[in-house]
Amino acid sequence: MPDTIIKIEKKKNLNLPWLLKMAWRDSRRNRGRLALFISSIVLGIAALVAINSFSDNLRADIDRQAKSLIGADLVVASNKEVEPKMQQLLDSLAIGGDRSDEVRFASMVVFQKSQGTRLVQVRALEAGGFPYYGEIESVPVAASTTFRAGGRKALVDNTLLLQFDTRPGDSIKVGNLTFEIAGALHKIPGQTAMTATIAPAVYIPRRYLEETGLLQKGSRVSYYHYYKLPASTDADKLVEKLEPRFEEAGFGYDTVQSRKESTGESYENLSRFLALVGFVALLLGCVGVASAVHVYIREKLATIGVLRCLGMSGTQAFLIYLIQVAAMGLIGAVVGAILGSLIQLYLPQLFQSFLPVEVTVSVSWAAIAGGIGIGLVISVLFALLPLLTIRNVSPLITLRAGIEHVSKQPDKWRVGVYGLILAFVLVFAYLQLGEWLRALAFTGGVLVGFVVLALIARLMMWLVKRFFPSGWGYVWRQSLANLYRPNNQTLLLTVSIGLGTTLIATLFLMQRLLLSEVSIAGSENQPNLVLFDIQNAQKEEVAQLTREEGLPILQQVPVVTMRLEEMKGLTAADVREDTTLDIPDWSFTREYRVTYRDTLIDSEETVDGTWKGTASLDEGPIPISLEEGYAERLKIGLGDTLIFNVQGALVPTVLAHLREVDWNRVQTNFLVLFPAGVLEEAPQFHVLMTRTASDAQAAKFQQTLVQQFPTVSAIDLGLILETLDDILSKISFVIRFMALFSITTGLLVLIGSVNISKFQRVQESVLLRTLGASRRQILTINAFEYLLLGALAAGTGIVLSVAASWALAVFSFEMPFVPDLVPLLPVFIGITGLTVFIGMFNSRGILNKPPLEVLRREG
């Protein structure tokens, strides 16, 4: 003992080697506990490293495969036929290189073998070298080129062939022509599996396009021009020079660089969101670290008191245990980084439906180094709160265990640590989101979640203690008392398990809410089949066919296409020259599809102005109505003038009415509404909405429709709903996969906290057995305690998820909040049951400890 005192006296200069040696010696009997509670950060680090490694690999692959994203050096697109003047410009771009043209439009097709019909995206591609980079993947491989080389052959999306039990060699009818299916289309440059599900493609040779009879006046057609430029031509500099002419003509364009940037930005947002989910898991783990270190230090108070009696300073004691925590945090971060590097092997398969490129898997040392650094910093930060109390431990604790061993005076260092934690979370969120406002919102949301969960836990502990049910049986009273006993786990489990539950439950609620908004197929009197591209001459015949098939006509509206020529006296050229006007360029370049009628429909409501249902061209400017949000984006108000170009005829108008439109209603809603009496003679097509009673009736009607009116297309809203359900299911699986890191971390925290307090439970078990409690009673006490904890944590998480879903629905998606609470019951039962199982499993050795072992340890 004197030698120890001398050594401590010599080391009061905070000699680092000596502190490391003391930390090593003190940890020898406690490494299992330290490893267990530090392991709670492993999954959070694993999630961050996996996502960041995947993001690094994705960025690298987008750079490597950038040209295959568009299949050309330059793509120019238009939704109207090219005028001769612009055609000369487009032809000049191909000098010294190559060009391929493509026409795209939506149309019904008939699979001759099964007589099934489906709305597809027809792509009429002329013979040429497209794609110049990458390839159109098909089976057989040669079909991607042979289908356009000669004969009436088509290349059909593989999912369509599977859906209609069709294979290469069978035939498909597109408009008036029948094509032999040359092969199954598996992948198009730049297309993901998700977009292929939404808009399956059918390629046909362009030379047969006119014969199909599908291009009618008013048909919605897009024209694409793919260029392979000479090696000396910089595509980005070229389009920068031509941009004013492209915008004036209403052309869109894309280069390898612009597509690479837009693609990278899109998937960067996804990876940032998932990294934040992983960061939440890490924060949960750090809550476990803080709570576990708190319990660990309480058990080490006697040891600390002895060291203080031997002359060790409070700072020395603090540094010894800080070194222990930092070392275990470093180990946990390294293990998490290794695990994350292994998890990223699976992520390309998880995201393959959303990715336009094939992601190669390689080790990202930057992601690993970042994960290890974050793990070390954040574990030390959260451990500092309980570690700071070591500095104020009184040596008198060795003489009188009941003495107040820690000073109650405010500690300015604790305030500083809280500030550091918040600053770290805010900075990390900013690095992930790129905007301070979003970072503040995320940090505030996390803080509110933690505070609410902690307050609810504290409230329950106070309520149980204040209104203790003294009339209950002994077992139940003992279980309730455990909720507020020393070293209880109520606060820890409510926060960790509750926040994980919030993530899972919010996901379920939002998925159901989004689906319910579009699940109109089962709603009575709501349309589930939309017919469009109905020409004027076909209007009455299509309506008559609909009635003959026993289907109601729920809505039939005309649609006129036009462009905005002038607004408030300003032209597109004026807006481009004066950027201070803050008027978007697309307001002049986009194609407007408007309707005309004398009354508002039930999905519209007047916001301002007066709606005049009829007008005449002879009366001067035509009073029109705009959707209020769109008017705000155009920076116009009541009384402002607009001139529309209706198929070459200029129509002056004045904004006389503003409407609020319920876009969630299954109706033909429009941004621009004209009064009756103005556009009746303009080129137009019609939309008819009806309702079928069954899938069989819908299929039969569509077959008859395509046979009699091949240019008319139909959208089966039931099929759209199924597609959307499939998409949401894939997205929700990805998010659930990441959210499971959080819930698993919460369960690891549970295991660690149970293990750390196990000796206390052994003491209680021995005392209860000495007082006559049976084995069954002790097991029931523990099981009921974990049942209460699990139910409280899961229930609180579900309540928070309902609040979070309400906020997302009202403020982000702007839709009514009508939650479907049915999926939350399995979540509640599952998480509660899992908490009970883990708690009992990890406590299984308590009853097997002999009383003498406990008495010896006490001595």
C-alpha cells in the first residue's frame, strides 16, 4: 500500500504512460461489460460506413458509366414537330458525327397470343447507331439490332412478355400494324427497373410509324434526337452556345455531364437520407453508452474512493476511465467499420431497382476512416456526461457508503458537453443534407424525440411512485417498484426502443396513407379507367361503345394544347434577359393542356375573383381561371394579361379567377381553365372516365376498344395502383432495412443494460429467496417488469409515429391525415414481446447464483 501511495504521488503530473497502465489494470475485470455497452455503437457505425461506402462506389460508377446513361454525347428533345428552321440546326449538329432519331408516345398494344391489352410507351427508333455508348440489352442479344434492320419486328419489355405469357416469335399489334416480337427487352441506357415497371417500352422501327395510324392531331408525342459528336467537340460548350435557341424553340437537352450531375444528385439525396437513418441508430447506441457508463461508474465508486484516499486526484481518476471508454469506443468503431464494409456487399442488390448503373463493390477507405472517427468522437462525447462526476467523488465514500459522494453544485463542464453534442449532431446533419435549415430541422426533430420519450418515461416513473397500487398482489407491486428503483432501465429503454419503434411505425403509417390516397379502384362511383387521345370524330362513337358495354360515363372533357406567348407584356426573350423578374423560363417553353367549361367541378373551389362561365372572342381579352399555386409560381395576379398560342392562333386573355384544386381527386384537373364559347373550334382531343366492376370487364372493354379505335389509349387505374404499391413496397423495404439498424441497436442497449445491472438483480433475487419468494414469483416479477418496459417504449414510439405521420401528411404531402392503425398492432406486440424475450433470456442466470457468492462479493 505505501508503494502504491508513492507511485500515485509521483504520477500527479498526469503522466500519460502511467494513466494508460492504470486504465489497463482497472479494466481487466470489467472488459466484458465495457465491450458490451460499447457494442451498442457498432450497428450505427456499420450503417454509416455501409451507406457511405456504397455512395462512394455509386459516384465512381456514375462517373465511369456516365456516357451509357444517355447512350450518346448529346440528346435534344421536343414535344412538338420540329420546324424547318430548327431542323436545319439539328441537322448541322450531326456533321462529322452521327445522329439517331426516336419518336415516343403512349399507346395501347394488343398481345395476339393472349389478346391482352396494355398501355405502353412506344419508341419508334430509326435504323442507326444508337446507343453509341452502352447497349440495349435483349434476349436474344442480336434482337436489339435486328429488330430495326428489316421487316416488321418489335422489341418488347420482358415484364410485359411475362405478364401476357408471350415470348419472342409471337406477335404484338401496335395501332393498325402487327409486329413479330424479335426479342425481350431487359435494359435501356439510363433506365432503371423501377421506371421500366411504370412505363414498359415497346421498340418498333420508325419507318413503320406512319402506317400504325397512331399519330393524330393533338396526340401527345415526344421527339428525341441522339448525337455522337466528333471527338474534338465539347458537348457542354456547344449547348451553352445554343441554349437561347433551344429554349426559344422549347427544346430540352441533355449531355453526359448534365445527366451525370442530375443522376448523382438524385442518388446523393437518397444516400444522405439513409445515412441520417443510420446516424439515428448511432445516436441510440450513444444513449446506451451514456446510460451504461453511468451504471458502470456507480459500481466503480468504491474503487475510485480508495484511489482518492491513496492520493489520486479527481482529474487523474477521470482520465483513467475516459481512456477505457475511448479505447472501447475505438474498438467498437473499428468493428462497426468492418461490419459496414461487409454489409455494403448486399446494398447493390437492395437498390438495384432504383439504379441506372451497375454498382461495383470495393473498399472505401474514406468511408471507413470517417466511420471510425465519428464512432470514437461520439462515444467519448456521450460518455463524458457520466464520467464528469468522477472528478467530484469524495474519498469519504470508503468510510460511509451512504454519504453524498458527488457535489450537487452546477458543473459548467456538463453544459459544455451538452453543447458539444448538439453541435456535433448539427454539423453532421449539415454535412449530410447540405443545408443549415434542414440540418436544424433534423437536429430539432431528434432532440424533440429524445426529450419527449425521456419526459414520458420520467412521468411514468413518477406516476407509479406517486400512485403506487398498494392493494395489488406482491408480485405485481414488486414489478412496478422495479420501474423506479436505483439503476432502473426505464428511461434508457423508453428512449432507445421507443425511437426505433417510431421509425418503423412512421414508415408503415406513411405507406398506408400514400396508398389510401390513390386506392380509388375499390371506391364506389370513382373512375378506375381513363380513355384519352379521343379525336373529335371519335367522341360520340367511343361514348356509345362505353354505354353498350354497360359502363357509365363519369366524366368527358375536351383538352386543347397551347403555349404561353406573352405574360404581362413580357415575352420569353424578355424574361431571359431580365433575371430579376424571377419568372421561370419553363412558363413559356412548356406545353399547356387546358379545358373549357361553364361551371367549376367539385374538385375546385374559388379562392379569389369571379368565374364567368361563358365568353366570346369578340368581347376582347378572354377571362380565364388559374390554379392559385401555379399563379404564384408565375408571379401573376388578378387583372394581369396573358396571350396564348393555340395551334398558331394568338388568343389574348386576362386572369379573372383563382381556384384551389384538389389534385388527389380522381378527376381531370387543369392548371388553366377557359370559359365555354372560345375553344370549341380549336384542335383538341377528349378524355373519358368510366368505371368497370371487375378486372375481367376492364380487360374485355379494352380489347374491344383497341380493335375498334386503335388510336385511343386507356389507363387502368387499378393497374396503376398495383404498380404504385409495388414501388412503395420496394422503397419501404429499403427504409425498413435501415430502420432495423435503429431497432436492433435499441435491443443491444437493452442487452447491455440488463447485463450491467445483473449483479443487482442477483442481490434482489437472493434477498427475495431468503424472504421466501419462489422461483416462479421471481420470474414473474422480472417478466412483468420487462413487459411494462417494452409496452411503454413501443407504445410511446407509436404515439410519436402518429404525430410524425400527421406532420408529414399535412405539411409535406399536403393531404388529409386519416391513419390506418391496424399495422401498428403487430409492431407493438412484436417489439414488446421481443423486449420481454431478450430481458428474460439475458437474466436466465440470476436464479442460479448461490447466496454465498453474493455475500462474498458484498464483503
